[in-house]
Amino acid sequence: MMHLPGAARVGAMSLLIAAALAASSSPAAAQAPQVQAPTADGNAVIPHAPYPVSARAKALHATIPVADLHADALLSNRDLLQRGTHGHVDIPRLQEGGFALQGFSVVTKSPRGTNYVQTSADAPDDMTDRIKRDGWPPRTWNSILQRALYLADRLKDLEKRSHGAVRVVRSKADLRKARQDRAIAGILLSEGAHPLEGKLENIQVMYDAGFRILGLTHFFDNEVGGSLHGVSQSGLTPFGRQVIPQAEAKGIIIDVAHASEATVRDTLAIAKRPVILSHTGVKGYCDTPRNISDATMKAIADHGGLVGIGYWDAAVCKPTMKNVTEAIVYAVKLLGPEHVALGSDFDGGTVTPFDASEMPALTSALLDAGLDEKTVRLVMGENAIRFFSTYLPDR
Ligand SMILES: [Zn+2]
């Protein structure tokens, strides 16, 4: 998700969600969202007693290569090699959680007034002030592409300093090697295709920088198409229709997170390969403006795609272990066990019921909710590992 500058924005956004919910006529299965007070950077874990983890869950979890499609941790000013006292993701916590793979998303533009209902791309970009304050190099101040490349370098720097704990994965061969070496496979994801800056040749620039997942839109309409939270609600632009085949030809995976319903449908009509929806909830379980219709979710699954379920209020209505579990069970029933994965949106300005270190508790809750062990394995990681083992470039 990632909305900047943080606390005030979360509050404003939750009011908009509440207003949209009040206006909605279809009752959601889950209760209306309640946004907890975030910490200064918005990435809080709701205080809680330790979650129960059954002996069966503990044994099962130890054998699962846990995988998550979407976390914004690269934006954090924390050193991700150190176990943090706030935020959700760092290497020690990923290791504790049993992670084999993490999608590392980069956020590159944040228009003032960002909200889930109607965000204007033309509003002043709050990100510019923040990155100047945080000491990003001047080349990033006025270039969305340079911001993406700078954040990609952060993952490469983390890899270098991690002594083998993290590997930037660009290919099937890289993923196999990371699995063999028990390194955490990091896959770079751009949250929206605006770093292309409207130029097809920048697909190659992003590919060379290591990006293997290309989101189409973030909170606002951009050069490739309409956002779910944008002004137009339009589909792919003519430029977007060129981007998708060219990205796919290189082995880049398309992410339709934050895309308008029309953009998702247009994408499925021309995409030759399955797409992912890296972080979302399920509208039939939680009816918020952050979630697309069950029918469109099903179309993504029918196209061979993978959907990552998140843990924050606008995705699952209430950031509780119970709601996250129920949303996953609903998604498994709607889409089939092969099409559901984890899409935490950790460190994306979200408030969550647990952090990356606590994943055994989610395994335990999913078993308690009645999912069989095979399905739990698929959702907690094996689906994502299979997907990237199939759709990343060979080498
Ligand atoms: Zn997002």
C-alpha cells in the first residue's frame, strides 16, 4: 500500500473507507474496518499476547518454504539486517518466520490526498519532500525511474551485506540456487509502472536493474492505465497495451494490484501468461474500495494467476488473526487452493495483527480453521515458489 507521510494519511484514508462502506448497499461478511492508531511511520503491529501455535502446526510450518508476494520494507530507513523494534520485516524476522521468498516492492510516487476512492495523479507528490529529507541522491528527486533504481540498489546492497542470507532472484536458476543455499529469495516488484516514465525502452532498464514483477498502477491513473483508486476508472491505455507484451516477452510478471476493474479485464484479455495480484483482500468477504469483485478475482485465477491476501484493515476489514484466516479460507473456496498466496503489504504504512516472525501462528490458525495440510502448504508458500519457478526467466 504505502501512503505517505503516514499517520495523518491513514486517518484520512480510513474515514474515506468508512464513508464508502456506509454508502455501500451490499453487506460485507466481515465487520466494517477499524483503523488502529499507527506508529510514527504507520507500520505497527497491534499489541497482542503470543498467538497459540499447536505442535502439529509447528511441525508442519518447519517444512514449508514460506513466501510472501509484497512487502514495502525497502522504503524503511531501518537497517534490514538488524531485528527492528518496529515495522514488520527485516532479515532476522523473515528467518524466524521461515521465509524462503519475499517480494520486495518499490513505491515511487505518493500524491497528496492519496485515498482508496479517488486519488488524483496531479496532486503534489509527498514523496519528493520525504526522500530529500531522508537523504536520497539528487538524481531521484525529479525522476520516478531513478527512485525505482535507487530502491532496487537497496536490495542489492542488502544482499551484499547479508553474507548469503538474502539473494536477489532474477531467474529460475537464481531461485533454485537460493533454495539450495537456504537463502531468502528477494524478488523486486515495482508498485505501478510509472517508473517507465512513458517510455517502452525503460522496460529494459528496469529489467537490467533486476525488476521481475511489474505492477501496472498504484493509487492513481498513470501512463499504462486506470487505478482502482484513480479518477478515470478506465482500462489500459494504448501505451499499456504495448507494455504488457513487451514485459512478458522478457519474463517480467505483471501485477494487477491497485488496478481498476477495467485495467484488470483489459490485461487478462491480452496477457499471454498468468498475472499476480500481489496484495489484496476478497470483496465477498470484506467489501471495501481496496478490493475488486469476486468475479474479477476469479478471472485472474482462471487465467492461471496467483492472489496474495494481506493482513491490514482495508483488505480484511479488521486486522485480526481471525479475519486474516477467514479471508484466506474464503479466497481458497472462491479461487481454488492453487491460486491463493500471502500478500502481507508489511511495512506499507499498514497496521497488522502480526509481523513476519509470527508466521507459524498463521499456519496454526489456518489448520484450526479446517484447511488441510496440503492447502496450508500451498497458501503459505508453495504456490508462490511454484509460480516463480515456472514464470521467471530461465537464467
Ligand atoms: Zn499497495
